[in-house]
Amino acid sequence: MRSRFTAHVVGDFLHLHRTYLGTARRPYVEEPDPENLPWTRLVVHHHENGPKPDTATVDFSAYFDDDGSEGVLHEKSEFQLIDGIWYYVRPLRTGPAPVKATHPKVGRNDPCPCGSGKKFKQCCLKVA
């Protein structure tokens, strides 16, 4: 992940071509960078091994300068290890991770959390 980010920073598109599984086995054809974003920093939030020993995921934020303000690309990506080389496979998610509830979901027949003494379905669920 870090080598691919560095390649974006310095414009090493040959390295990006070689480390992307979709293009790694094809001949490299130089193309102009359409975005040419000035990347500023990389923050790796989380990485973990995948279900197979030769796969992994990386959750990261790549920051860039957007006319004086900082923009961010947040992505969770899949990588695969082939013959000792890690290849970028695909993005699994763009944007931050979904927010998970910290408390259990209230069932229809559970007491209403507002404290009325009624069942949830006869109180606050009815209003919503």
C-alpha cells in the first residue's frame, strides 16, 4: 500500500501498472495522469489478513491538496500475494466504514426505552 501511494506521489505509473493485478501481466503503455493530484500524506487505519493466507485488506486514507484545502480519499482495498509480490486487486469500499450501533436493537414487543411502560410497538415505534 505504501509503495503504491509513493508511486502516486512521484508519478511512477510503471510501478502502479506492475502492482495492479488487472494490468500486471500486460505490457505497459504510458498514458498521461488525468488527475495529477498533489498527494500529501497516507494514513493506514487498519489492515488484516483475508480469509485465505495470500490475501489481505487495508483500510486507509490518502490526503491531497485541493486548491489550498485538504481532500481525502478513504478506501478499503484488497491485496493478493502472488510469488512473493503483493498486488492491488480492487477497492472493497470507498468512504469511511459504516457506523455500527453500540446498543442492542429494541424489539417490537420489548418495553419502550422512553420509560412509558408500554410496549415499543404501541409507543415510540407507532410514532416513527
